Amino acid sequence: METKTVPINERLVIGSLLAAAAGGFDAFTYLLHGGVFAGLQTGNLILLGAHLGQGQFNLVWRFVVPILAFVVGTMIARLIQHQVKRYKRPLLQQQMILVWELVLIITVAILSPSLPDIPVSALISMAAAAQLQEFRKLKGGPFTSLMMTGNLRTVAEGLYDGIFHHSQPALQKAADIATIIVSFVIGAGAMGFTVLHLGHFAILLPGVLLAIIWTIFWRNSKMLGD
């Protein structure tokens, strides 16, 4: 059970919303924009190598651009962090990252119907990169909302330590990370459903989730008088 000792930005509800948004990012670019991933750059690298191996050089840029955009997006997020860090207000820093993500999402929602797949996937990759750069902790431990392979390993490790070494904290950690994984899948599934009804405007779904997080942070700052 979460207590007030856990910072608001490290609580399970925030991690779950971030994971759902990340699942939506990947589902959106995969379903509507060339079968690439916004956050899962390992997948893009695999697809890049596979197409190179088959001599499909005309498809290379479909995967190279989101990979490069992810790098650029990380650098932009790092710039925002450095600019805001001087105010010594962590929630403000994270709110600014969320605003940056929302700007990219709204831009995609407006321009996606008329833009080619590659620039759209690049913009969402930049949003995913910013999220990964900023949100790294869950209840004080390492955490990623974008890539589930490490999270699956954490769940397996926690289950082993909990069952065979009777570690209650390990079981709790496994449950928390399992919640993150389920949230990621739900986010991807919700995007798959929403795309059928809203098409390109479905990208606003993860935007709503990020806006909810921003609002939670804003309200928390107001309560603390920050």
C-alpha cells in the first residue's frame, strides 16, 4: 500500500498511466504509420537489420528516422531538464516534460492525416524519448514505462524471491511491475480499439492520460504551496 512517504511522481498510479500512454504510442505508430515503434527502439533496430538483410534498402528510412528522432528527443528532454533544474522543483521539471509531450501529440493529431508516416513516427518517438528520459523511478526503484522486457525480468525475479525466499517486499515489487505491464497492454489495446473509431485522432488518447498526470502534479504542488 502506498503511503505519503512515496513521492507523488513515483507512485503506482502515475507509473501505470505512463505505461498506458507508452503502449498507446507504440500501437499508434505500428498500426497507422508504417509498422514502426515509437518507444521500442530495439524492435526498430531488429526490423532495420532484417530489411537490410533482405536487401529492402528502400524501407531503411522507415526505421532509421524514428531511431534518430528518439536520440534527438532524448537530447531535447535533457535540455529541458537542465533549464528547469535550477528552480529545484522536481514536479515542475516533470510537468514541463509532460507539456512537451503534449505539444508533440497535439501536433500529430492536427497534422497526421496530411503528413507521411515517417515524420509522424519521428514526432511520437521524440515524445516517447522524453518520457523515458524523465520518468525513471517507481517507489524509489528503477522503472521504465516504455520497454517491458526488463519489467518482465523484474516480475520473474520478484516471484522467485517471494516464493522461494519468502520475501514480502519482492512479491510486492513483482505485483507493482506486473501492474505496469498490464497497463502497457491495456494502453496498446485501447489504442487499437480507438484507432478503429477515431483514426489518426486516436493519438489524443495517450495525451489525455498525460494531461491527467500533469493535473495530479499541479494539484499536489498547490497543496504543498510549491
